[in-house]
Amino acid sequence: QKSGNGKGSQKRRVPSYDDRVNAAIRFSKLTPEERKQPQNKQLLFVPRSAADFDDGGSFPEIQVAQYPRHMGNPHLAKRNNASSSVGGGAASNNNSSAPSGRAIITRDVLSAQVDATGKVSYDAIVTGGTNKDKKVYSKHSDLRGCRPSGEEIALPSQEEETSTAERTQRALAALISTKVAMDKPTGSAITAATDSATAHERTQFIRYTPNENAPGYNPQASQRIIRMVPKQIDPMQPPKHMHRKAPRGPAEDPVPVLHAPPEKLSKEEREAWNVPACISNWKNTRGYTIPLDKRLAAD
């Protein structure tokens, strides 16, 4: 839009904090009838458009709903849905139809997965991770009984029994090997014992011929034989490195706990689940009069 002098319309100036405070003081001194007049309502600054925030945040001293950059603006989402329904499919694909000064709201959502029947699988989030190799019961249909087919109750074949037994044996062997490795003694004493047992195997003899022109040369010892042995380790030596415990790995992913729908108990069921109060045969500190049938029920 153009103004009368041919220049563009000027941007609305946001009043300063002092101006807003003075306007609120003047508005508070008006009578209820004067506050209803349109010229007096314009005294208070209420941010409505994105230009009112001037690339900043909301005004905490103004007690109205504010949406800087249209973040979380529910009215904008409703207007966009209404305009897309009225304009049709062509308007929904054209981004230029959106009003100027309004930001497009984008949300990060999970990709929907479809089950075998073509419906959205809402339990995909609990069937992944550590539960990908497990059967997770997350639907109410899993609580209902069914009539199994002949294939479901058929006995496994010899190959399936063998593969299952081998898989179970490997899993048990992995657990046992981990426990055995943790129970084995470790430390400098075990290392010293191992080095002492193999010391004779790692002993080396080296023939050394010194230089005749070197100072301190002894012609009586023209050749020397050096014996190289591994260094003895002190079994009581403290560890040289600080052993840090590794953090525990991630726990297993939680699974939903399915409950049957609540049912109202009948009078017979309520009486069957009634647990009588404990009555002692020795103590009656409050001096209650206990009927004989209750006393016999306690025995």
C-alpha cells in the first residue's frame, strides 16, 4: 500500500519502556466510562504482529498472550488450516499464498510406520532398541484369548530344535565365560609368577666385543658375554595406573504394562476378597469387646 505523498507506509514505532509505563499510569487514572472510548484504548501498547517485537522477545511487563516470530501461535495454525481448506490443493503447495510477516511453523515428528494391516503402528517406538529381538505385547488385542491354528501349536522340527539348543548353549557359555574371567585373580603377583615361570625361556646371551681404541680397554678381556634376563617384578608393588570403573551400559528399553479394563466387583466377590482384621489372643490394649465369632475366625 502507498500513502498519499507517494512514499511507503512508515513502520510502526514500538514505544520505549518509559513510554509504556507512563501510558499505563494515565490509563489507570481514567474512569471506567473513559476507558471504553476508542481513543483511550490506544494508549496501551499491545504487541500483536511480528513487527511489534522488532526481532526480539516478548514484553514480560505486558500481561497478554504474546507470540514472537509466531512461535507456538495457535491462531496462526488455525488460519493456515482454514486457508488451505478454502484454497484447495493448489493453494497448499504455493508458499507465496501465506500472509507476509508470518513464519512457517515446522515441527520435528517421528516417521509413521504401518503394520501388516495398513494401520499406523504406534508401538514402533517400544519395539526397537533392545527390544528388537523380543516379542513386545503392546496392544489390547494381546490380552484377548484366541484359538491357535495348527501351525502355531505344531511341534518344532529337528533342525529348529538343534538351532535353538546351539543358540542357548552359546548364550550360556558367554555368561559363564564372563563370570569365570571376573573370578580369576589378577594383579602384579600373577604377572610376577608368570614372568618367573618363563624367565629361562626369555633369557638371552649376547657376545660383546669392545673397541680397542675406547678408553679403559682391557686386552685381557677382548670379548665379553652378557646375560639378559627379564626384570624381577615386586609382587607387593601397588598398581601404577588408576583403574577407573567403566560406566554401566544403557538399561533395557521399557515395555508397556497392559492392564485389563476395570470391572465392578459383585457382592460375592467383595466378600470373598475381604481380609478380616488381625485379632490377637494375648493383647487387647484398647479394651475392645471382641465377638466370639471373630475370635474363632482369628484362630
